[in-house]
Amino acid sequence: MLDSCALGVLRLHGRFLAVSEELARPVGLTAARRQVLGAVLRTPLPVAGIARGTGVSRQGVQRLADALVADGLAGWEPNPAHRRAKLLTATPAGREAVRRLDPGHAALAERLCAALGGPDRFAEVVEVLEHLGRALESAGATTGEPGDPPAPG
């Protein structure tokens, strides 16, 4: 049963990643850059906070953040809580890039909603996925830093 669940989730992840890449490409982003940029749209965050929220390793987030800064889509600002862990923030250009993605995301959400049988069913699917994530955490299936190898067991 676990194998079937894991394979299904991995297949779903692959499909979402492919769609995300397709949606992000026209505005000059990748799915990974969009994910990191999206994490700091509302409030600046340190790399470790982005990693925790996205499931991407700190090193991966750092590389993506540096690329976003180099492209002018994000910037660093001081972190009053930690002198060395600066906060990543979206620039106006970064916010505009994400805004340009919104119509494609909205259209996909509408198609998914229709394919699933309406907004209530879509909400149920999201709730089940969130519940699965919490269950994995409480079962001790996610240990350590995102991207770290699994604990020996």
C-alpha cells in the first residue's frame, strides 16, 4: 500500500512539475525559481525558512535565491533577528513576473476544478494531500533538513 501511495504521489509530482515548468517558461522562470520567489511574495524570509516551507534543501534554495538576485527578481535585506541570515525579498520585477503567471495558473485551476467535479471536490483533494503530508511528518517519515538523506533505519 505504501509503495502504491508513494508511486502515485511521485507521478503526480512529476506531472505538476512539468506543468509548472510549462507555465513558468514564458516569463523567464523555472518551476523551482517560481517556487522560491513565491515563498517571499508576502514577506521576506531567510533561506532556511524558505527551505522549510518548500521542501527544497537549504543549498538548493541558496542557489536559486542567488540566481533570482542576479536576474533582478529578488534582493537581500538585513534580518533584524539574525545578522548573517539575510532575508530574501521579491523585487518589483519579481512580483511582475509572478503576476504574469497568474492567468495560466487560474486557467489550470479552473480546468482541474472541472475535471475533479467542482470546487468542493477540489477542496477535498487538497485536504487529503495536506493530511497525508501531516501524517508523514507525525509518523517520523520526514526527518532532518529537506534534501538530506533519510535517517538510517
